[in-house]
Amino acid sequence: MPTLNQASYAYLASSSLTQESGGHRLALATSGGQSASENLFFFSGFVQHPAVVAQSLLLLARVARTRFYVPPNALAAVLRAAGPVVTSTPEGLRFESFSACCGVYARLDVDASALDIAHQSSGVTNVDVNPPLRHALAAMQSSEPLHLKIGTEALQLSTAQACIIEEKVPLPARWLKGFAETQMLCAGMALRHELQGPALQQFVQALPRTSATRSVMWATRTARSLRLASSPSPGAVCLPGPERLRVLEPLLRFATALNAYGPETDFGSQPLPSAWVLHMPGARLTLALSPEKARGFSGEGATLSLLAGCDAQQDADFLASLLHFEPRIDIANLAHRALLPEAQVTAALSVLAFSGQVGFDLASASYFHRPMPLQQHLLPDQHPRLSDARQLIARAAVTPLAADRYAVQSDQQRYEVLLSDAAPKYRCTCPWFAKYQGTRGPCKHVLAVHIFLDPLQPDGAPQ
């Protein structure tokens, strides 16, 4: 009988069918042949503004290595090199990172029009930015070419003087929660101020280099620029730890505009997050700041109410199957394709943001798809409040008292939770709510009530 031979084929990416303006685009992955070496990378090309990209990548690396807040009496820690999450889409390249304290989020968007692309497909990876790469970027001359190759397992950066390869690394756990909180908070912001020309540089260079831990300032409009005030007012943008924004200074020579985004404010506003978008030729740098230096984005808890419910999670699982690296997610179109109300789609996108699958771009006021290879079912347990709420449900700690009032037995204490359709949506008699008044997301008792009331939750209240 003839001998049977077996061969194994490995595919470096999935085949895909995407909808474009002129029809559909079919991309088939290969396991060999002449294009095998090219398939190692989902992007290959030169950047048209190498100095802009080089200095911006250095800024992202600096943010990732910086601890803007160090707790009192904390032991000095040696920070490992940390680098960006890199995404390739038809609109260009995106690089994202967090500070070591998770209180600053930085993102560089490089437009496709500012790239000389030899090969591109959609993909995402996360790599370190180690000293050799930083040195190569810092040593670049303004007219020196910069070539990038990006793949699922590595990033290769080439200049006239050096060729550096950075390999894929595990994503820090705190970054996962930080991605969720940042995108949720940015989705609730609006453009408040815009600076151009000399006023832009004067504002950033006048920011303090250091400030007290609890220093919270408010950027308010003047006739031609912005000034820092010590108290909030309508239209002001919160600037907590204003020296954190000064990291933009090395990019000012390229800047054409600086846009300030924030939630709506009034004279009684508490510290709020803000985001600042620096526009440059062919690129923009977004810097989001947590409400206080001592508060990292990973602990805000803005997504917990959604994660406590099964309906939004089920919608999220369904929507994830419809997305394929969309650089801008059209909610109305997605709702039409999914046959779901737009409100449900928005809630489901927030759940996807929690697992790092979706981000929010302030400049285009839209979500974008950024799928990460993560075990999504493990992510909700990363937040202690949600885990504690599920333990309360397991102990049957929630008891209805009256319409929208519930008792929650937590250890030896009994707390009452009041739900409301008007703001604030909930209240609790626990010390957590008394201290934060809902500004850091719901407490575990409120989350337990949400789970208790969820008709799709297997451990919820009987219906």
C-alpha cells in the first residue's frame, strides 16, 4: 500500500470578509509561498513625518515608564519596560499606553495618508519599548527615514542607523481595566476648548512642573487662551495634577492645535477626568488624565453596573462577531445590522470596552474596534467589587424592602440600597457611598442588587 504523509499548516492570521465603500474585500490567509515572509507582518511601510512619529513614540514610552503618583511610604520599585498596544486599520496605525500608576492614558494615531504603505492588513499586538529602541528614536535626524514592520508577534523599526525588533509581551492586568474606564469616561466628554499658534505653546509651557498630590486645577477660557483656576465653573475642563499635561512639551514644535475635552461642569463640580488632543502633521496625540493623581483609571468602576447584568454581556458577545477592526463604529448602522436598539448597542460596546475590544476616539466622536486575544470570561473577576457582589448573591444577602428599596447583609452590617430613575441612580448607606457619592462607580451592595434584579442572571432574584 502507498505510504501516507501528513503535513501541518500554520496560519498567522484569520481570513476575513469585510464591507467597504465599493463592495466587499476578501482577505485569505496563507501558510507559505512567496508571500509567507510578508504574512509575518500585518503592516509594512515608511512614515511620511518620521520626526513626529519618533518623538511621539518616545513620549508614549516615557508615559509608560512614569509613575506620576507614588503612595506615601511606598518602597521604591524598579519599573520594567512597558510599551504600547499597536493596532493597524484601514485608517492608519494606533499606539496606546498607560502610565505605571495607570492615571495617564496616551494614544498616538497616525493617519493612513501620512504612511507610505507597502503592505497592510488589520491586526493588533502589544510590545515593549526597551532602551535600544528608545535610543534609536532619540538619535534620529529630522530628515532620516523611518520604516515600520508590525506583526502579531513583534514590531520592527528601522532607521538609517539601526534596525530594532521588539517582541510581543503580556499585557499588564491593570491596563485591561484602564482601557475600559478610559473609553467609558471619554465617551461622556465633549469638546470644550481649542488652542492654536502661540497661545497653545504658552499654555503648555506655563503649566507647573510639579504640584501637590491633591492639586486640582480647572482650565477656563480667556479672550485668547486658557488660564488655570482653583475652582470649577461652567465650561471649565478639570486639570488634575496639571504637570501631567506638560509631558506634551517635546511635541509642541509640531503642534497645530490642542483640543480640550471634558464632562459638563458647574460651580459645584467634583474632580473630573479630562482628555487633551494634540494635532500634528499626519498624526494626533491623545492624553487622558484621571480625576486625581492618586486615582488610576483601573479603579474607577465606571463599567461595573453594565458588567453586573447579563443582557449587555450577551449583546456584547453577539456584536463582537459583527466587528472586524472598524476604525470608526457607526452605532446606527451596527444597530441596524444587529436588529437591536441603539441604546442596547451602546451598552454592549461599553462591555466590549471592558475587555479591551473597543476604544473611543474623541477626535471622531466614535468607538473603534481593537480586538485583543484575551479570555473575556475571566475579566469581570478582576474587579474586587464585582467579585464581592457575586459573593453576596451567593449568600442570599439581598432582601427586598419596598419599591426600589433593598437590604443587603454584608458581614455583620446591614445596609440599605435605594434605586432611582433620576440622578443619582442609586444610593447606599455604606461608608463607600458616603465617601465617594458614586463618583467611583457603584459599591458592592448596589452591584449585588443589580445582579439580584437581573432576570437573565442565573443567581439573581426569582421571577
